[in-house]
Amino acid sequence: MSTLQEMWPFLRTGFGMTIVLLVLSMILSTLLGTVLAGMRVSPVWPFRMFGTGYVNIFRNTPLVVLFILIVEGFPAIDVRPSFDSAGLDVFESLAVIALSIYTAAFVCEVVRAGVNTVDAGQAEAARSVGMTFGQTLRIVVLPQAFRNVIPPMASVYIALAKNTSVAAAFGIVEATAELSRMNERTIASTMKLFVVIAIGYIIIVWVIALVAAILEKGVSRAR
Amino acid sequence: MSSSVLYDAPGPRAKRRHAVYSVVGGAAILALLGYLFWRLWDAEQITPEKWEFLQDPDIVNDLLEGLRVTLSLAAAAIVLAVAFGAVFAAGRLSDHWFIRLPCIAVVEVFRAIPVLLMILFLNFTYSAQLGDYWSIVLALMVYNGSVLAEVFRAGILAVPKGQSEAGLAIGLRKAQVTRLILAPQAISTMLPAIISQCVVALKDTALGYAIGSSDITDRAKLIFTSPFYNNPIAVALMLMAVFVTINYTLSLIARLLEARTRRRGERVVQVDSGRAAVG
């Protein structure tokens, strides 16, 4: 138990950073991904093309390469955003941007698939009773799409939680980087350190899956 | 017209309106791309000095050698992952709880932890025995293998029930039914998912960057970190072009196979890369 006590400060900073990266990227990628999905299903072809191009480029790029472009590259062209209020420095903020740009491509596909699972007759019925586009979307399509979107969206967020570890390769001290830091200080055997950090990630994954399961149940009961 | 529930087929007025939106939207997108280009130009990222590494035959050969390592890492990882996935899918479908439960545990745990954590752990603990190459291959094997185990399980379960009942009725044992009847039918429905997983494995080989595995991303690091070039943006754009070309081709193949399977009226198994067994 005493080793766990020694590990605790490292785990707290590490997983603290992992969770901040996760939550901020979740929010940004969901906003960006939803806008992109709107573009991909739009009847206006330049928007459609942009959305398709975005998804094909960023879904097929390794996250490490995107980190090189953004975390290494942006400071070189004097793009230095900083999410001060979340306590992030420039590199951590750029990591959030890289994670969000990458994850948005996957969010876009999930939202688009979710909208397309709604039966076309539903929207047609809504229009034929005189609902406007906004009403159709808000009252008829989105509530049904939301239900279908929860499980795949949870998968995207779980992948995002694991992907925050890539920041460790760029000098950001989050949970995975703590494996190296604690290993250097030989606080415990590498195996022990690995198991403890792995359990931390498993807990995060389970929490996301659990919230998704509860939401899914809640939504289906509301009907 | 895109397949969408949101829009009716446009009438003449909507068509005119969409044409206006197209012009305005197209102009806005071009303006955005133009702005990004201008920013790079202004920051002197689109100068001959930043890009001339592509004309140095030594560097290009080094990158090509790196690409060979990347492809070899991905190929080794995916072959081993298929074997790993097959074993653990079979284990999860076992009738005996003492085989089933450990297999479920392994698959769920390895799907929930980051590949990079696994790579670092293997590299710290067994670097003498494994070296960088096999640290990465093994980490990719257990992760992709665990994802594929779920794909295989879903594929086997998706074969109509009458097939296995017929097999059992003519006196085959369960293992024979799986091997002779279910697996051959399941493979075609799983092929697109396996190819999609190749894309994931190929992308994840870039994690070798963290331990210096001399794959293309790791070698590219030497270029952009050298004070002579100092060009992370140019190098990253070059890497993106390489990976997007390869992965887009793989995705296209997966999509063609999926369309073929659909045409035959069979179900297609989807990859679910991260869900744990909650709910």
C-alpha cells in the first residue's frame, strides 16, 4: 500500500491532465463534428465536398502525425492558443486542438449515420403536417437520431480517452507519461506501475460506457 | 442528391436558392483554404528551404526505408492480430466458463488501455528481448487482436442458426461446426472489418515515434527537429499525404468488399473499437 501512496501524486497529476484533455476535446470535437455532419448531409455541394474531404483526410491520418503538424508546427507559425481558464499551457492547448480535429472526423460520421437511421417517412410526415425545417429537425428527427447515436458516440469518446495518451509522446505529462516518470524513479516494478495506470484507463472507459448505457435506457423509457 | 432524410427533392425555387448557397458557400470555403495557405506563406513555411528535403536522395531513400518498416510493422501486427483474435473469439464462444471468462477479461482489458501505454510497458520491461520492432508489433497485436476477436465473434454469431443446427444434426461436434460450417460463411462478412482494422494498425505504427522504432514517422522526426530544416509543418504534410493515400486505398477496398457482400444479401459486421462490456 505504501507504494500506492508514493504513486498517488503522480497518478493525480497524470490522470488529472488526461481528464482535462479528454473533457475539452470531447466538447470541441462534438461541436466541430456536428457542424461537419451538417455539411455532409447538406444539399449544397461545396459544403458536402468539404465535409467529405475533411473526414477522408483526418480519419486516415495517424494522430501522431497530426500532433507533429499542430503541437510542433503551430508554434513555428506563431499560432499559440492557450486555454488559460482550464489551466493549460500552449502545448497542452494545442494537444486539445489536435485531438479535437482528429476526433471530429469520427463524430461527424456517427452523427451522419445517426441522422440517416431515422426513417425518411418521419421527416416527410413532419413536413406534410406543415412543420418548418427547424421544427422537423428539433421535434422529429434529432430526438430519434440521438437514441441511435449514443452507443457509437460512446465508442468514439472511449477511443478519444485512449488517444489522449499520444500527448505523452510530445512531452505532455498525462497518465501514460507518468509510466515513464515513475519508472525512472523506480517507485515500483514497471509491471506494477503499468497495472495501476491501466486500471485508471479502464475506470475511465467504464465510466463513459456506463453513462452511455444509462442515457440509452433513459431515452428509451421516455418514449 | 445525397441520401438524407432531411431534405425533399428540391423544386425550382429551392434549386435556385441552393445555387446561390453553393456560390456563397464555395467562396467561403475557398476563402478559408486561401487564408490557411496565406498564413503558411506568411510564416515562411512554403519556401524552397522548408521543402527541399524531398529533393535530397539520401533523405528520400531513408524515408522509403522507413515506409518499408512501417508497412512491415503493420503487416506483422495484423497477421498476428488475426490469429490472436481467432483464438480469443473461439475462447469467448466456449461452453466452459473457465475458458470463456479469462478470454472475456483479456479482450476487454486490452481494448480499454491505450496502445502507447502497452508499447512503453513492453519497451521498458522487455526491450532487451524484444527490441523496438517487436514491442510495437506485440502491442498492436494484443490491441487489434482484441478488437478483431469481437468482430469474429459477431461474425460467427451472425450466421443463421439453422446452419449450426444442421451441422449438429448430422453429428458434427461443436468445434467441427465452427470450423467447417460457421467460419467459412462468416469470413466474407468480416473481411471489410478486417481491412478497416488494417487502417487502424497502420495508423498506430506511427506510435513508434515515441520509442524510436525507425518507421517513417520516427525517421521524419530527424528531419524536422534538425536546426537546418526545422520544418515540422512541411514534414507533417508529407506524412499526411503518404498515410492518407495508403489508408484511403485500403478503405476503398473495404467499401467495395462491403458493397459486394451487401449485394449478396449478407450482413456485414461492423468494427466497434472501444466499447467495454457495460450495459
